[in-house]
Amino acid sequence: MGHDVSPVGNHQLDISSTEVLARDISERFRANVKYGYQDIICCDSEGNNIESTFEVIIQGIIKHPKADKTITLLDENYQLQQMLAKHGDNIYNLPVFAGSEARREEVEEAKRGMCYQFFDRENDVDYGTIFEDTFRDFFNSFDMRWGTYCMAFTDHSYFKQFLGDVTEFRKNVLALYRKVGGSSVAYLDDQGETQYLVHGLYNWETTKRELETHFKEAILYIPEFMNERKPISEEKLPEAFLDDFSDLK
């Protein structure tokens, strides 16, 4: 599989509760929003192994008077957080968790807070995931993938033609982040050195700090490039891109 360009940025959605978040998304996207969780935990409330049904459990619906779509909002950590509320740290001694490092890591992630995914199943649209103040965009994709994205910023006789495609991609990303109240985005390689920031649960400040600490010399600030138009070396391509869209405003 090829490496994809993954936009990860900030947002200003109200995540004080699942219902409040559903209301916020409903207003911003002019959509009805069903909210709930999916049965994926593979155990009962006492930690005994059972097969998951993968059924989506809808706990409520927010209706918008001018809705033209229905979005589903799922709390990915709901079941684990319910078990934590019941068992506390004794959860690690329950059958399905005892001796399983992978399951213990799932519990640790659930302790860090609510993680949401939201999508429009009817129209086959996946918007992204929300964790604290971080939003990962699944809606927009750069079809020519990570390698071409990087090379578009060079003076390569073939790849430099794709810089216009990069700009169109950024405009689409900006449109979605404006809807969720975001102002800054990092474009990351979903299978490269920064992939842990794509797939893990990190708030936006932590994401920026990790990039600054571990990838400072390998970051390209896109608006600065667009203003100066100085091609980068093909020998030292970026491992991350930062974007506040200031050249597009």
C-alpha cells in the first residue's frame, strides 16, 4: 500500500458531552446527527470474553430544521469508559484484560478521554475523528499520495506540475477545517516517521510539540513556501508540512 497524506489539525467543536458535540456538529454541518457507540469491545460488563455484535447503538438524535443529510457520531471509547466507571483500575484483573498488553493499552487510551468518529453512511462520507482539540480529516485525500505531494515542492521537471493539485487539496482541507473551527493543520505521512501522530490520540499542542521536538529540521511551512517559491532539494524531502492557510486567505 502507498503512503497517504493525512491532515491532522485543531478544531473548536464543543466536546463537553456527546450530546453537546452532536448539537454543535448539527449546526455546523446543517445535518441531523445520530449519536451513540458501536458494540466492539468483545467482552461483557464483567470482562468475560464474548463476540461483539458490531451493532451501532443510537442513544439520541439531534434534528436540524434545514438538514440535507444525516451524520452518525460514535464515541469509540464509550464501552471501555463504562467499564472503568464500574471497575476502576480493577479492570486490569478482569479476564479479557489480564495478561493482554494490547487490551491494557486500549484501557489507557480510554482513560485519556472521549474519541469520536463521525460519518454520513448514506452518502458514503467519512469526515474524520475527534480527540480533545485535535481533528483528523478523513474526508479529503490527495490522490497522488505522499511521494508526489513532497516532490511537488521541488524543481523536478515532472513533479513540480502537481503544485497546483496541492493547492486545490489545501483549499478543500481549509473548507472542512473552517466548518469545525480549525485554523492550523499538519500534513503527515500515515506510514512514515510521523505515523504515530496520525494514528495515536494526541491533543493539538502535543502534536505540535512532537513535531517541533523530533522533526524540526524536516518540516516545511507551506504558506512561506508559496510566498517565496524557492524549490526544495529532492535529496532532503520533508517529513511533515505545517499549514495555517495564510496564503489562501
